[in-house]
Amino acid sequence: MELLNILFAILTVAFGAAGWLAPAWTMRKVGLADTGSTMGVSEVRAASGALFVVVALAALLIATPTAYAMLGFVWLGGALGRVTSLIVDGSTRRKWGFFGTEVVVGLILVSGNIWLG
């Protein structure tokens, strides 16, 4: 489980870094439009970027099962928002792919560190 914890934390840092440091690229990947205000870019940098970088780096720094489980709960929070969008806003293949990834990573981190650990 230790290797998976580190791998998923590094993956989270990489995804977060994309949102934080390349918000325009991230916005294109998730279908967001720049409306001319800097708030959209700011939101991507914060909520889809640096937040994930910091929580994953914290898990690596603390390096306890609880820290890695909390990283898993963050992924499951993303999955909750995504499934809400699938139900309320409509279904797309890309949303299902993101949802599946969020659920799998989240459940592995939570179950491997709390329920099975």
C-alpha cells in the first residue's frame, strides 16, 4: 500500500500542478470558457490546482495512513461533485471517465489506509 500511496500522491501533485500552473490548458480539457474575467482562471488555479498540490504534498510529508486516507477523501469529494453533475447537468463520456478515476483512486486510498489498513 505504501507504494500506491506515494504513486497516487505524486499523480495528484501532477494533476494539481496542471491546474495551478497551466490553467488555460486545464480549462480546455474540462470544457471551461474564459469569459474575460480573471476569476475563472483564478478558480482553476486554486480549486483544481494548488489545493490538490498542497494536500498531496502534505500526505507525502505526514506519510501516515490517515494522511493518505484524507487524500482519498479529497478524490471522493471530486467524485461526489462529478456524479452530481452527471445527474443534474447531463452525461458525457469525459465526465464518466473523470468520475471513474476519482472513485477508483479515492476508494483505493481510503480502503487501503483505513478500512483494510
